[in-house]
Amino acid sequence: MAGRNKRREEERQSGRGNIVLAVLVVLVLLAVLYTSGSSLQRKLDGYRAHIAELEQQLEEEEQRSRYIEEYREYTQTDEFIEQIAREKLGLLYKGEIIFREEDSR
């Protein structure tokens, strides 16, 4: 009978040891998952910030594109052609006279 009790005691201790080992394995897995999750969360936050920055750049480029299109349309108007002819080329309409102010030095 003493042998039986000894065997049961060994089985209990062995079972407890297995449980402790299983709990330790689970705790290690939880720690690994937590650190991996934290790392992934930081990466996700970084990606979200990058997306926001890219969306801002996209909006700026769309505004720039609209401005360029409006300017392109303006350059095709008679008003623009007349302005360039006067300012850059010094052209006048027939019979038009320009009066310039003289320096009073």
C-alpha cells in the first residue's frame, strides 16, 4: 500500500508539473502576442499618419492641377493675348497713344 500511495503522489506531482509547464507556455505565448500586437499597432499608426500625409499632398496637387487648368483656359482668351501684346511686345491698337510720366529729376 505504501508503494501505491507513493505512486499516486508522484502522479500528482507530475500532473502539477505539467500544469505549471502548460501555464508557463501560455504566459510566454501571451507575452509574445502582446509584444507583436504592440509592434503591429505602432506600424499601423505610422501607416495611418502616412496615409493622412499622402491625402493632404493629393489635395494640394488637385488644387494645383485646377489652377493650371484655369490658367491654361485664361491664356487662350483675347484678354490674355492683349495683355501679353501690350506688356511684353509693346504693341498698341491702331491710333492708340501712350502717355508716359517723365521723371522729375
